[in-house]
Amino acid sequence: MILLITAGILLNYLAGTFLCHISLFVINVLVATCVALTIWLAGLWSAADAKLYISLVFLFPVVWFDRPYGYFPGVAILINSTLPLALLLIGQVLVQTNRVQRFQAIKKILRPGFLANLVVVGTGAILLRSAIADFFNLRLDYFLTLPLFLGLFWVVGRFKIKIIYFFIFFAILCLIFTPHLANVRLFLSVLIFSILMAFGVWIISLAQPLFSQQVKISELKEGMILNEMIIKKEQGIVKQPMAFLTLLTSLTQRMKSKPLFGYNPDGLKESEVKEIQKMRGKMQFETIGVAKTLPFAFALLLGVLMTYFFRGSFV
């Protein structure tokens, strides 16, 4: 990692405009570090992957990118790494599942209650983001919206308010006091949000049996990655599935659930395995889900090559 960072600083200097763009360079690296840490906290990649990504961002001078990316041109590497991998995984899921499995998963998604929650959350979240941007005259991209909603969910959770009720209340307020936000653009945004979220839930429900397996507590080993949380509750120690739909859902669930174990993409340590096995008498389950790892480092390197070829993201 040190060698990559050193090489990155040297390449930025040799680009000839390093001193002129040193503030953009520093901001780009700082934002990349925050993004890498956030993804790691959400349990979506390991600490090694996070360090590799930060090092790779160092390698590209900010003047290299053809298209503007605000203060974070390093997002191009992330886009070029994750989108092809996501498309590959979606293809693998569709190939390895049959028609009956796909139909059963669709039936679960098409429940009226689930669809209604999607529409309400989508409407409330989009109206909230638009109202804040409109009131403060800000341009809120994803990386600014994420900490905003994390803070909001933390406050709502502290007052023990259900997030669905908060979004209903806020949507009504917005429609009363800022009716100009209720336009065709809002309708299309909610529609796209609902379709993407429903598709994501559908793919994840199909992928879970393919990329995880149930392992007996007594057979857990060092390095295994849990895809279920171990949580302490009044009735004892229980397990709960993790939500990997978006960064926001993963981080929110981790903040709310406060698991004893889980959300550790670096794998279990030997001491953690022993501690889990000591708690077997208090557990209400005998097996737990263990995830199959994905070679994300290879995807990052592929993303770097694509970034070099396209001088930015390919989309």
C-alpha cells in the first residue's frame, strides 16, 4: 500500500499540474478514504479492499479525468469496478436459478404492503432531499445525501419513531408547504426508485442461497464471514439476516441492531470463534449463515484498467 501511495504522489507530481491542483488532489483522497471506510463499515468489502482502493485513487492525477466529477473524480474507479461485477453476479444468479424460484421471489415482492412501503419511503426520501437542496440552494449528490440520511435515521431511532411514519408525515408537510416539488419529476423519481429497490430485493433473495451456506456453530472456523448477525435480546441470543441492498440500509441496520457479531468482511478471528461457541447454550439457533467470498480486489484492478482506458467511468 505504501509503495502504491508513493507511486501515486510521484505520478501526480510528474503530471505537471500537481501544485496547481493540490487542493483537489487532497480532497479527492480524503473523500475516497471516507467512502472506503463507509463501505467497510457497511460490511460490503474487507479492510484490505478498502486500503487497495485508497491506494489506487492515489495513482490517478485529478487532471487525468476527461469528465468532471465534482470534488471526487476517484468515484470513476469505484463505478468501473462495481457495475461490471454487479452485472456479472446478476447474470450468474439468473443462470443458476430456475423459473419456479424466480417466480416465487417475485410473488414475495409483489405483496401490497411491501410495494406501499417502497412508494412511501421513496416519496418521503426524495421529497426530503429535494426540500433540503431547495431551501439551502445545495446540489446534493449521493455522497452528501448518505451522511444526511444516516444522521436522520439516528435521530429518528433515538426517539423510537418508525421511519415509515416519519416519511409519511414529512411527505404530507412537503406537499402542503412546497407543492412545487410534487411534479412529474417526483413521480418518475419515485417510480425508478421503487423499481430499482424491488429488483434489488428480488436479486438478493435469489442470490442468498447461492452465495451463502448454513454452518453449525460448532463447525465455525477462523476466516469465515458471517452473513447473519448475532444479536443479544431479552429472550436470549438470536440471529438476524443482514440487509445488503444499499450502503444506507446496511449502515442503518448496523447502527440500529448493534450486533455482537456480524458485519465483519475480514472474517472471524480465532478468539471470536471461541467466544461464539461459548455462547451456544444461550443461543436460539444451532446454525448460522456463512458467506462465500468474492474476489473484489480483481474487480478493483479491472476498474483501474477501465478508468485508464476511458479516462473516467464507462457510463
